[in-house]
Amino acid sequence: MLALTYLFSATTPVFCFALYRDEGSLSLSKRLRLLSVAASITLGVILAFGLANWIASLGPYWSTMKAADWQTGATSILTVARDPRTISKITTLLGAFSDLTIILLLIALSRQVTDQSIADVPASRFLTVVTKVTIIAWGVWLAFLVVGLAVTPYTYSLARYYALQLRRHPPELSHMLVDAIRALLSQTCFFIAVYAVYIGRVRRSSKTG
């Protein structure tokens, strides 16, 4: 599952690079522009809350890091780098940069004011292939998150059962639902970005070409 997540995440920079290299122009309808605005605002709110929680968690993290034995040099650095808390902090920060990239893309898409068909160069093959692959990959991941949200109560019951068996504090259902909803909303915003490019550039180019 982790490898699959990384594979889907890798499509983001490739897609943005393909869009950057394309020499044509986008033509988005008013509906797609409004959808891009709504998605950018939604993702921006999610990012703001995520960064606020990330910043709040830095205090206890730094306290733990300061208490570590740094006299062993490189060994201490490797230990800290391999610490799950360090990996989690770095992963969250990289995810925030990915979200910011999509937000900027959505804002740019919302500012495309050309509705009518215009003479334009065809979309590059690179952009066409990457966009189609990305829309399929992100669509599959979006469907997976929808199913995940639907089965969250069942997942919670299993997690609670095993936690009680191990005499540990069970997770909160509200926290699991919030995480599932946040992931679904974020992925929906991602999907809107690539869908807008597909409709406003790739499909339009194939029709006019």
C-alpha cells in the first residue's frame, strides 16, 4: 500500500512538468473555472489546518530531540533520521509542498478566461499520455478513498477490538472519520485539477485536431 501511495504521488510532479512543457493554451468553461476556485479554497483550508497541527507538534518533537545523546556524532544523526517521528514530520512537510503546488495550479486554472474555441497547437504527446495516466491513477485512488470512508465504521470496530485485546487505548471514531474525509477532499481537489486540464487541453485538442 505504501509503495502504491508513493507511485501515485510521483504522478504529481510529472503531470505539472508535462503541463509546463506544453506550448499550447487552455480553454476552460466557466463551470470548470468556478470548480477550480472552489477546489483551491478547499485545499487551502485543509493545508492551513494541517500546517497548524504540524507546527504545534514541533514543540514536543524538538524536546525529544534535544534529550537525545548527540555525542556519538554520525550515529546520533542516523538514529534521529530513522526515527518514525522524523520521517513523519518530513513526509508531512513534503505533502504540504505537493498540496501547495496543486493550489497554485488550481488558481492558475481559475484565471483561464477563454471559453470559445481558438486556433491552437495540438497538445503534446507527452502531456496527453501523462494526463490520461494521471486522471486514471487519481481516479482509482479517489474511488479507493470513497470506499475507505464508507467502511470507516467497520475499520473502527476492528481497531477498537484489537486495541482492547492488547490493553491499549482504542482510537476515536471521530478522528478516523475526520482523517478519511480530509483525505477524500484533498484527492478530490487533485482530481479536479487534472480533470480540468484534460477537458480544457487534451480532449479539446483531440477534437480540433
